[in-house]
Amino acid sequence: MSEPRATEPPEPEPESTTQRLPVLQKPESGTGPDRPARAGGDGTPPVSESEGGREGRFWSARRVPAGIVALLLLGLVGLFLYDIVSVRADRPGMSWRRELARQLARRPLDDTWVLVGAGVAAVLGLWLLVLAATPGLRDVLPMRRTHADVRAGLDRDAAATALRDRAMEVAGVQSVRVRVRRRRADARAVSHFRVLDDVRTDLDAVLTDAIGGLGLSRPPSLSVRVRRPGRKG
């Protein structure tokens, strides 16, 4: 009968042996249909193209009109309050107020001064309603929102300067004037050589690409005109 042999323990691996670690692949830039958008630095999710494609205009604080209206109302209320206090103190009211009440009682509704006063009051009221219902800040073009907590705008003069610089890179353009509006960008160029149709085609392509690079929420339509310089003398 043979004696059982003791099993030898496995030899330990040498210290110099290296183990292969898993490799982390760098995610591709951008967001595809199978890759969710990355969150911002503060943890808030970014705005997708469908959510932030179109942005409304910036609303103006309108401090100057509001200040003017507040001062006028304050002065008018102060005058009437002073008149009421004077009457309560058994003193005669202000002469202009009594004359105004007398004239309003005597003059018919079709009187010229009554119509003029009513027209001025209607115009002022309409002006206040327009200021209250419209956003203002027409010189600021809203840009596409790429983050939920950030809104950006581009001044129209800055946009026109950027487009003019790009237009001057086109061969044959001697000078160019660019005017950017809310819904339209007009470029008027002067070409001193090359065929005008070729210059116009190159300008249209360059400016279209430049407008897309501005990142505006509502890119304006482009209108390009090219002419020869006028004769001297």
C-alpha cells in the first residue's frame, strides 16, 4: 500500500509580473443618437437642439420711460394732493384747476382743444401699451441656447462687423457694407476686378457660412449685391 504524497502549494508569482488593466476608451466628441448629451460643469443638463433652437428676444428694462412716467404721475398726484389739502384748510383752490374745470364744463366735445388733448392722451396711452407689450432691445440678436441656465445675445453691429471682415476675404471685393437686421442681412459690395457673378457667388457662399457660424437663434436671410466702383471725376 503506497503512502499518499502531499500536494505542493502553487508557486507564488514573481513580484515583477505585471497585470493587464482594462483600457478606458475616450468617448467621441459630440452627441449622437446613441450617446446622451453630457451634463454641464455644475451638473445641470445641457439644452438639446430641439429645446434651444429658437429663443425669444431680450426684454428691455425701459428705465428711462418708466422713470419719466413715474415723475409725471408723482408731480400730478402731488399737485392734486396740495389742492385738496388747501381746500380742506378753508383756502381757495389753485386757479389753474378751477379754470380747467370751468373750461371742461363749457367747451363741447367737438371743440378743437378738447380733441387735441384727447388725441395726445390717446397717443401717450398707446405708446405705453406698446412699450409694455413689446420686448425691446432690437439691437441684440438672441443666440442659440446650449446651456439651460445661460442666455447669450449678439449685438447687430458686432454681427455686421464679423460679416464684413469675412466678405473682405473674397477675391475681387474692394469694399463692402453690411447691415444686419432682425430677419435680414444686406451686403453691398464693390468689386474692382473679376466677373460680378463670380464675386456674388463667392460672397453668397462665404456670408452664408459666416451667418451660420454666428450661432444665432434665428439666422437672418442674406441679400447680396455687387457693383463696379463709380467713375472718378
